[in-house]
Amino acid sequence: MSGLPKCPQCGSEFTYDDGSQYVCPECGHEWSKEAAAEAGEQVRVYKDAFGNVLVDGDSVTVIKDLKIKGSSSVVKVGTKVKNIRLVDGDHDIDCKIDGIGAMQLKTEFVKKA
């Protein structure tokens, strides 16, 4: 899910960001970000691995052992993470895990607690 709006002219999902505008590579249509924001097209919904909607402040449970890059530590299955914060980017969740510290997780590896 890229988070970018679909083209209002042809409905293509392959739009890209070009400074202050969005551009559709299929039909060549260009429109401003302000127009997309007014239309409410850029609302992102975060969902866990089972399709439950997540919001800031939720608690989640890890559903898969996750190796921590650059460390020999592992976040075990069943680890509960409280008070998550949702962010845009490659990893959707900013959180603190007891015994490990600040981390970023992907929503596909958690379920709502």
C-alpha cells in the first residue's frame, strides 16, 4: 500500500509524487496535492495481520519471532507491545518493547490485543 491517491481521471494505482503534484504515468494527468487533500483521498488505514484496524495508543501482540537487525536478540511470539504510534514509512509502528527498547514494526507481524 503506497498511500498515494489513485488517478482521478483514469483510476490508475501507479501514481507518483512529483514535488507539489501527483502524476499518473498511464494517462499523463497531473493534479495538485492540495486538491487531493481536499478530496480526502489520502486517508491511510492501518490494519493488523488479521484485518483489524489499528489506531495510535493501541496494544498489539507479535505473531512471529522477529530477529533484531544488528543484534543477537529476538522479539518472541506473544510479546505484548503497549501504546503504539502509527507512522508512514517502511515500518508502520513506532513502539518501545520491554527489555529491548525503541523499535519499529510492520503491521503484518502484529495482531490487535
